[in-house]
Amino acid sequence: MSDREPDPAAAPVASADGGVAPGVRQYEPAPGVGRLLIWVLLFVLAAVAVVLGGVYFT
């Protein structure tokens, strides 16, 4: 019918073998709660280090 490219944002199309059809964009899964907590703690630690460094050097 049409020779347009398939929409990359379209839902994945399952192939006959149970996989996903080639050329369909797949995204990695969302990070787990543990990994998110690690990033938050790292950010808080960096913020505390900046504040303590500012207090120490003033």
C-alpha cells in the first residue's frame, strides 16, 4: 500500500519465534528502586561535601 517507514514509536510487533521484529525500537527497563536510592544518596553525599567544604574554607 504505502512505502513509508514504519513508525519507530509504535508498539513492538512480536515475531513468529516470540522475539521482537527487527527495526522496532526497544527501551531498557526502568532502574530499580535500589539503584535510584543509590543515586539519591550519592547526590545527598555530594551536597553535604559541598556545604561542609564551604563552611570549612570560610
